[in-house]
Amino acid sequence: MAATSNFTFTEKALAWGVHTFTATGVMAAFMSILAIGQGVEHLKEAMVWLLIAFVIDGVDGSLARRWRVKEVIPWFNGQNIDYVIDFATYAIIPAYFVYVAGMVPPGWELFSVAAILYTSAFYYGKLGMVSDDMHFIGFPVLWNFVVFYLYFVWDLGAIYNLLLIIFLCILHFAPIKFLYPSRTEEQFGLTITITSISIIADLVLLYIFPETNLILSVFASFVALYFGIMTVYKTYFYHKK
């Protein structure tokens, strides 16, 4: 590994810039917490901040690889920053969202929060969370999108919301292969295109909420279906040549 002295000021500045960019996710997380704490009328604002955090998380890894951050600053691990922010924005804050939003039957709020947080913590603790071919093993910790769909897109009702939360908690530990949008090589172009467009569609859905738009809602549901179908395909039918 090259010594840091072998890199130019610009290369070091870019590397630190990537770490700084990653760390901005913690402010997006905090702003989301503030919004949820102000009550249900601010939930869509909270979700906007969670989507911003998701975009930061989706982009920073590519920037880190592009500017060889690990080589330029080998003694500093930006991935640890990423893990801390991810657990907040993908698990803790969405669990808080569930608690405040009345998404599950009365009396089941703490159970739902505990289910999300315990299974998410254990998911992060297991070895092989990401496979060698860059797929998540088991349903990844993406509770930000679970609450987005359950609250802003679908209207399943409190009981079905609870049942789906329990089902996804179980899927954390199922031997399935789930696309890693920014890293899975196969169908990368299609996946990243669908994911990018869906973020824009999601923001529009949030902007017009509580009004709905059938086309955008159908597209959002298609995105969820795409990832579900790809999970089944990659787990049971795909064999890399």
C-alpha cells in the first residue's frame, strides 16, 4: 500500500472530501429525527431527509473507489462512519417512524420497534452480510423504504403492516440474494437506472402527499416488484457462467 506522502494535496483533499460527504448523512439523519419528533404532520419531511441520506450513501462508495480513498488515507476507515449512519437511517429512525405514525395496531408499536431493531442489529453482526458477487444475503436493512411504501404508497392497514414487518424481519436471515444496487455487476445499468428514477418519483409522491398519483404509485410498486423478482431469480435460477 502506498504511503500517504506519495499522494498530491489534491488527491488527499478529494479523499477527505469523500469522508466529509459521507459524514453529512448524520445531519440528514438528525433532521429526520427532528421532523418525526414534531408529529405526524412532519412525517413526509422526515422521509425526504431519509431519502437524502440514502442518496449520500449510494454515491459515497463510488466516489471513494473513484478517488482511491483507502490508498490515500489508509489509516482512516470511512466505512465505519458509513455503518453508523446507515444503522441510524435504515433501522433506528424508520423504527421511530413506525412508533409515531400509527402504522401498526395500537399496543404493537414497541413490539414492532423491537423486532426491527433487534433483527437489524443481528443482521449487521452476521458474517457474510454481502456475498462475494456483491449481493446482500437476506433482506437487507432497508426499513426506510419499508416505511415509505407502507405509509406513503400502499394502504394495507395496520394489521397487514404488522404482518409484513414480521415477515421482513424473518427474511433478514433467509438464504436469499438481494441486489446491492450500487455494487451488483449483473443488470447494473438497469438496476441503477430504475433506482435513480424511483428516487425522483418517490420525492414527487412525498411532495404531493396526502394526494396520490396513480402512475407514480404504480411505478413505485413496480420498483419493489423488480427487486423482489430479481431476488427470486438470483437466489434460485441464476447461475453465473
